[in-house]
Amino acid sequence: MGMPKVREVRAYVVRGGGADYHDQAEQHWIDDHVATPMAYYPDYRDSRQKFGLNVLGTLVVEVEADDGTVGFATTTAGEPGAYIVEKHLARFVEGAPVTSIEKIWDQMYASTLYYGRKGIAVNCISAVDLAMYDLLGKIRQEPVYALLGGPVRDELVFYATGARPDIAEKLGFVGGKLPLQHGPAEGPEGMRANLDKLASMRERVSEDFFLSWDCWMSLDLDYATRLARRSAEFGLRWIEEALPPDDYWGYAELRRRVPPGMWVTTGEHEWTRFGFRLLLEMGCADMIQPDVNWCGGITELARISALADAHGVPVIPHGSSVYSYHFVLTRRNSPFSEFLMMHPQATEVVPMFHPLLLDEPVPVGGRLRVPETPGFGVRLNPECALHRPYTH
């Protein structure tokens, strides 16, 4: 038999967790007074949901081969993304051999240049690309990491992002990344509150457990410089995404200003190899953090990773659960991984894309052996109501 072809592409929207992990109920650390670019305006300071961080919801893309095998993947794009997939991208996928991943990616990207290049359009490309890898892995009865050349290590090692790095250390993680809660608009009191939180956590964890700041695009160059320098006494490992993602010049200058040994990191909200080329060639970051569900899928992440490797810059993908686990397992230039503590109080390890994915592996003792299950090794939870707003 020849290689199957893709028979149909389907795009669904689902609310509550999943790939849009900001779509949470109230009283969740990920939403509670976290510094953002909107914190300049007091009305939008206490909750990220107030300015609409959770409005999109999760997009689920399914690709079905003519032998009945179904691959799927997720991203943050919601109903606008479902429209793009159904009305535009599906034409480049349906009828193509399931091995035509490179050609499909190129056609999706080239055809959306006039309205895409970054943001939701590339998020959608990412979901289709990942779904194609899931499909190919299932057809070949291989995990995605085998399709990428096989593992270079036996297990993944994780740091934890969340409000309780002290708990994360007890759970076996090697480091903790704290959400910065107060930005420039909250003045000296906010700066003191940030440093007090860092000092408190430093006292609660061991010397070998590293701490970092997640600033989520919320600072200016002056504030970021002062925060980095004043955080140095607590052994801060890195300051992450301190500036707006398009301020490449600011990142390059911040990297010159931070204390010796402290890293400047970014890339969560960057897209494709072209954006990362700017970060790397301008010397903006000591580590880059592309999100495989957003930056262009595994096809593009492989290019980004190769580019970073040539610059001597490690690649630690942002969140993204199994979709990054399979990639990191195959790359020496990705020595550890991020785990988002999606428990509301960040005190327990729960699946990152809960409740959408079944069989989603989680670290035990801060480490994880990626299962050999074909594809990405996860299933959609039938109890999560999928809505298909468009057809083609």
C-alpha cells in the first residue's frame, strides 16, 4: 500500500484550560495580579482576564487520513483560528500525502504572508503542523521523537513556573520561575513587593535551586535594569521577557546592563525563524524560549533550534506539554524543560493541558521519560465539548 493521504481537516474550539491555559476559573495564580503591559491602567491591573487574556480559547485541529487514522493538535487561537484553518489552510492539507509536512508548511506560510507572519495565523499553522506529525507518527506507529531523529537523553529534566517555587523544589524540580506581580506603574512600593517576594522564596529554597523572574512583556528598560540589579543578591538565574517582544534593541541593551552571570531570556511571543534571527543576531538573549504551539510548529522549531545552536544559545521551549517534550528529547541544545504548574495554587503537579488531553504525562520528581506511544501519545478528552463553528 502507498502512503495514505489526508482526507479531511477539521477545526474545533473548546473553553476551559487546554492549550489556552489562561482560560481558568477565578483564584488561579496565573491570573492573580501578574504584571502585564496593561498594568499601566489600574482597571486592568488585578486580573489578566479583565483585559481579555482568555478570550480566544483553545483551537483543536484534526487531520484525518483516508485510512481513517486521525492526528490532532492544539493551540491558542479559538474561533478566529478555526475560521483560518477551515476556510484557508485546509486546501493545502487535504489530498496531500501524510508525509508532505514540509510542503504543507511552506504553502500555509507563503499563502498567509499578506495577513499573517506572526500571531494567530502562525498559531494556526503550528496546530496543523503538529497535527500532521501526530498523524504521521500514528501511521508509522512511532512516537514523534523517533520521527525527529530519536532521543539524545533518557529523560527530561524540568524547572517549574508558578507562584510556589518552594513547593516545586520539594516536588523535585531543579528551579522555579516566579511571575512578577508589580510593574513600573506601581512605583517604588511595587518594586519593594517584588524584591520581598524574591527574598522570601530565596530563604525557602536551597542554594542549588535556581530562581528566575517571568516579567511577561510588562517592563521598560530602566525598570528591568533596576529589577535585575537588585535581584542579583538573591542569585537570580535569569530575567525573562522583560520588554515588549518587538523591542530587540532594548533586549540587546538590557543584556549589556544586567549583572555578570545573569541571563536575559525571551521568545515566548516570537514567531518563525525570522523573528528569532533578529533576537540571535542582535545579541538579545542568552536563552530563547519559542512556544512550539505558536512559533510555527515542530517544522519551524527545528529551524529555530538549528539557528540558535549555531549562535551558541540554548533553546528551552515555553510550556507546551507533549508538543515540546518530543522535540527537547532529540536536541542537545535543549538541556532542560519548562513545566507550568497549572494547579490553582501551584502546590501540586497536574497535567499542563488538563482537562483537554488524556494520557498527558507529567514529571515525577522533576523528571519525565517520554512514553513510546505513537504520535504525541495523547487523546482528546470526550468530556470536553468541542464546537466546530465553521466547515469548508
